[in-house]
Amino acid sequence: MGTNQNKKIMSDFGIQQALKELGLKDVNHGTSTGSHNFSNGELIASYSPVDGKLIGKVKASTKEDYEQVMSTATAAFPTKTNRYNDTPFIAARAFHKASPPSSPS
């Protein structure tokens, strides 16, 4: 597929307009509590498979970001027991701690 054909596909698809309507910026946060977006991790770049151009970047979540999201969620949905310490949350936290950090390709 030639470069001109790639540009036509991107133009016809409207990728730039789609990104704009989604509110994506050059650098975006990868962590959210639903009302607050933040991230303190390394930058990950995303490239178009059509022409290899940079689409945008996202800041990865850190362990501390994850803990902040979990604390916010726990506070938002109080129950008789602290759900943050219940089995599904313990499993999710264990998985997150065991997962090696991803490295940008």
C-alpha cells in the first residue's frame, strides 16, 4: 500500500477528528477515578498501524496510582466490611503487584 493511499485511508476514516472528539491530547493520563484523571508512570507512545505516525502518548499508571484508585473506589462505595480487603480486591492487588511493568516497544 503506497503512502498516498495510506493518507487517503486516514483522511477518509477521519482519525484526527475522531481523536479530537474523544478529547484526546498529545499526552493523556492513563489513570482515572471516574472524576479525576492522573498518572505518574512513564510515557507510552501509540503509533498508527497505517502510516507509522505518532497518534499520541499516555502516561502509565504506577502502583501508587493504582492504590489511589482503589482507595477512592472504597470510599465511594462503603459497606459493612471494607471491600478493599475482600477477596476480589486482594486478588486484583496481588495480580497488579505480580505483573512486571510493561516496557514500551
